[in-house]
Amino acid sequence: VHVTSPQSQVQQVRSEVDPKPRTPFSTSKTMETKADVAAAGGDDLSTMREQCRSMEEAISFRREAQLGLVGSLQHLVPDLVPSLDRSLRLIAAFNDRSFTPTPNPNAGDPQNPSLKPHHRRAVPDPTRSTRRKTSPGSSPASAAVGGAAPGGLDAVRTMVAVFLLELIPFAEIDAAVLARRLQAESSSASDAERAALADLATELGGSVPAAVALALRRIAEDSGGVQIEEAMIGGKQMMMVWAIDRSKLLKELPESATLLSPQPPPIPQATSSETDANTAIIPRPPPPHQQQQPDMWAHSMPPMFPRPRGMTMAGMQRMVPGLMPLQRPFMAPSPGPSPTQQNQRTEEEDLKDLEVLLSKKTYKEKQNTKTGEELLDLIHRPTAKETAVAAKFKTKGGSQLKEYCTNLTKEDCRRQSGSFVSCAKVHFRRIIAPHTDTNLGDCSFLDTCRHTKTCKYVHYELDQTPDIAPMMAGTLAPPRQIKPHRAEYCSEIELGESQWINCDIRNFRMDILGQFGVIMADPPWDIHMELPYGTMADDEMRTLNVPALQTDGLIFLWVTGRAMELGRECLELWGYKRVEEIIWVKTNQLQRIIRTGRTGHWLNHSKEHCLVGIKGSPLVNRNIDTDVIVAEVRETSRKPDEMYAMLERISPRTRKLELFARMHNTQAGWLSLGNQVSGTRLVDEGLRARYKAAYPDFEVQPPSPPRASAPMDVDQSTPSQKPVASDGERPT
């Protein structure tokens, strides 16, 4: 806020005109004396008198405007005047000049202690506002469409410009939506502006969106403040506003047009007493986080920090006294370089903006994209049949799983919760043996550690003991025992008993086994590491007679390390097409991801892969399970039991075969082959007959079939082969 003393400035002006200093009250007398000299031929002196009078009036008008500004700001800063006086007194003392206190502009008006700025005022009379220039080649008669008055169109343009400037951040908007928001009660438009919009709509046939579209079109043609696009959609003319230029939209405001128009010369007859403080331009106070301390300078001195001669509050003396106040706050440029200097754009920036505009989708393209997304959603949405099939596999009575407590032990759980009772989640108990050193922390292998009798690290076991206090008090019911429940909807009786054959898979007759819907194999790949079991060569894996086991079905092949590429090659040789890949994320006993393992050349492996291949056209259930399994590790190379339930859901009630199996892999409805199963157990009558015909010298359990077997033809000419496995094979 710049506050100057009119007396000091007048004295400075007069010192240039007359060497003898005079008081402001002797102006008329001095002018009469100088007039006689001017009549004798002093034309220059009369010109200087006129300049002196104009400067006096300008200084007086500036003084009144500044006092009005101080009065309007006192409701925001009550101690503004004392603060200014302290600063001015300090500067005056520093420069050895006299100090004149700043008068209180609101002292004589107790009814109006502060002049509050109006954030929005009435729309100015169109006849008094500055007309905008029309587009080249247009006449005043063609400035409006359909007989619309240019003044009403100007008001609507101002109304639209203000609404677009208030959209922070700006988003694309339709002309019809813009029209509805302008008519809403929540908009900042005044009643006069809404009336102007209604009048313009009436002249255009009663369509408010058409009036708004006309205003947008005129703004785009005249100033380029908006970027619009018109399209015909569904037989209706649509207009979208894609972007705005705020600096150009500001020119649509009437106060901006007034500032840009030539200023009239000051009226000599006006005096400072006739000037109303309310006619001064009152800027909207900035937000609190943008308020700055006012600049201060001594009386009759230039500012301490000079600023450009822009339209600041010091330039208000050029306003005509008695002019109608502006409807919007004055927006003066901030100190510093002009906006044109700050916003100088390079050619590269213009090219980038052009590229962004060219790559932006049009309104029609966005509608087509939205329609395509809706169609894709309908296509990929599960059908009623798929939903019903998935519902069959849900656990009856809800999930029976229990969550592990993050505090591990019950003691830690009670300590963390500050209660005498631990939570209902699953807890562990620390195993503290005589040789255990608790300072070493937890064992990396936990329950898979091979040296538990001598390992000095801490191990854990499940804590299934209930809290004694709650049980004795009777406040809690006994914990419900979790019953083992198979995830598939087929019962074990319907699936049938488990079967297995101890054999060497490399030379076993696969043709006697028949056809299977699902095959799962975990071969002992040669991964060039020292392993506790025998492995198979790559050529032996390629020559396995797997094609004889399936014509239509799925195969699940476990791979690791370098065997991932070899497994894909084997699938192709066996006649399969790889369609999926399942990931098993390994966790330890405490349900944490494995970080220390015994596999991997460069990194410890925390996962394993299972390749999924398909042959023919099998009937399977799709999109029920995911391709990620999170399960604990157990014995070496033992795979999670969740695989069996998953395969049963994918292909229910079909024959299933597992190659390279061990005894813990035997499942109901599965036939397991490997050299680490106990003997041979077959309950299927046809399979027993074919096996005995091929290998009559080997015993089959049970001794007698469950029911009488029907007579069947068996190829007796097939030579018997010994099914005993070699020492080099290691099923998983």
C-alpha cells in the first residue's frame, strides 16, 4: 500500500515552477500574479499552470483513493494505520525528513468502520461498457445471431468467461451442461446476468444451450480464449469445451476491457472533496497465504523498491470521478516482469502443445471408446452357467480357515494387547531346548531344519492349548475343531480309492493305463546341482511315452531353474500347447516368504513354476481359480496339496494320473506312478486285468478285486516288462 502526502508532492511540483516556495493555500493568488506575466507573452507559463493544476488534482485524487483502500483493508488488518505510521516514521527519520501521520479514513464514519470489498457486483450497463471488437469482416448488424442484441451477448460472454475461470482445475465440459450450471442457484452469476441469458435465449428461439454455444463461439472467434469442438451425435448438435486460455478469458471481463481502452483526460472541475471513496477501484483481498507486507517509503520520496509503471493503485487518478464501480475486483499485474516477458514460449514448447492437441481424443472417439469398454465388459462377464458352476465349489457353511496372529506367540499377543487373554487367531509356541540360544534368533529353516536336535536357533510349533482363565471363568466357548474338508464337490466315494504302481517310468508300458483327463508330473530334472536324489537326463525326458496317455486333456508340468526351457520343449514334443503357468509362492512355518533356500545358482528361489499344456478339446471349467498358490514348504520337493483340489475343480470326475509320485502324493481318484511308492495297488478291474496281463510276475494289492471283474479281452502277445524303477530316477 503506497501512502503519500499531497502537501509534500504539491510543494515539489511548485518548486519546479516558482523558485520561491508557497503553501497550497496561496495557489490562486500566485496564479493571478503569473497570469499578468503570461499575458505579456508568457505562453509557456500558462501551460505550466495547467500542468500544475492537473497534477494537484491527480495527487488529491490519488490521496483519496489510497485512503479509501486503507479503509477497505482495515477489516482485514485492524492495526494497518499504526503499522504504516511506524514504518513511515522510521524511514523519515533515516532520511532526515519531516513526518506527517496518516489520517484514519474511517474515523469520521462510525456507522461504516470499514469498507468491505464486494466480491461480486451488478452487471454494468451494456450501454456504458466498452464494446468488444467483432471478428474481421463482420458488421455491427451481424454481431448478433437471430436478432440478439450485442449488449446482451456481451453480458452472456462475461458470464460464461467468469464460470470457466472459476473451474479450478479445468475439466472438459459440454455446452448443455455449462448452460444448466449457469442457471443453477449455486452458480456465482447475478440475477441481471441470468436475465440477460434468458433474453438472449428468447431471441434465439428459447434455447439456453444455444445462447451459451453462441457466446462460446464468439469468444473462440474473437479472442481464442476457449477451444471448442462441435459434432453431430444422435441427430443433435453438441459442443464441447476442451481447453481454455485464462489470460485471454480475462479480456472478456468488463473491467479488463476498461483497463485496455484509452483513459480519458482528468476533468479539471473535479476536486478531491467531490470524490467518493466508494468510486475507487477496490481490489479483492488476496487469500491469507498470498498476502504480503505493504511497501513503505518516505513522504515526497520515490518507493524504496521501485516497480514498473503498471496499473497499480498509484494509477487510479485517471479514473473519472463518479464512475459506476466495477462489478468484479480489479486484477492488477504483480510486481516484476510483465506477463508477456514471463510467458515467452519457445518453438519446442509450441510443438509439444500442438502434439498434445493432435493426440488428444475427440468427443466422438471418447464415446466410441466408452462403448467398446462396455461391450468388452459384457463379453468377459461370467455367464449364469459359469457363475452356477463356481458356486458349487464354495465351502459349505463358510470358510473354515483361521488367521495367524502377527504376534506369533500368545505371550506376545497378551503383552501387545494389554489383556490377560490372547486373541482367537492361531499362535505358535517357542521350542526352547537345552542347547537353544535365544540370542541367535529364529532358525532360517524352522520346521524343515534337518538338525533340530543340535540346532541352537529358536524353533516353533503350533500352540493349541486354550487359555485356562477364560475357560474356567466360562466367558468363552470351547474352540471349534476344524474338520478336514475337500474343496471339490465330489465325495471320496464318488471319486474312488487311490491307486499306485511302483515302476520305472522310463520303460513302463503306458498304453495299458488308458486315457486320462488330467496328468501332473514333477520330474527329477537334471539342474546341474548336488541333490539328495537321482535325476533324469534331458533325452530321457524327451522320449517319455506321455502322448499315449492323453488325446484330450490337460498336463501340469513342474519345472525349476534351467528346466523351464526344457519343460516347454518337452510339452511341444509330446503334442501339447502351453496355455498357462502357475506360480507357487513358498512360505515357511511362520507364514513368511522363504528367504533362505537350498536351490538357485545366483538367488535363493522363493517360488516354483508349473507349466500348463492342453491337447485336443477337453471339457474343463474356466476362470474359477487363480494362477498363484501361496503355501508352506514341507519335505524336499513336495508340492502343495492345494494342487489336487484345483485340478478337481478344473476337470471334475475325470481320470487323473500323477507321474514321479511318492506315497504322500496318493489321492482319491488318482493313479500314481513312481519308484518310491509301496508296491502296486489297483482297484479298477479293467486296469488290474491289463496290468496282470502285461506283468504277470508282480503282485497286485489287494489280493482280490472289490467286486467280480467282468471278462475282457487282453492282449496276451505283449511281452512282460519289469516295472521296477532304476536307482537313477527320483520322483518328487
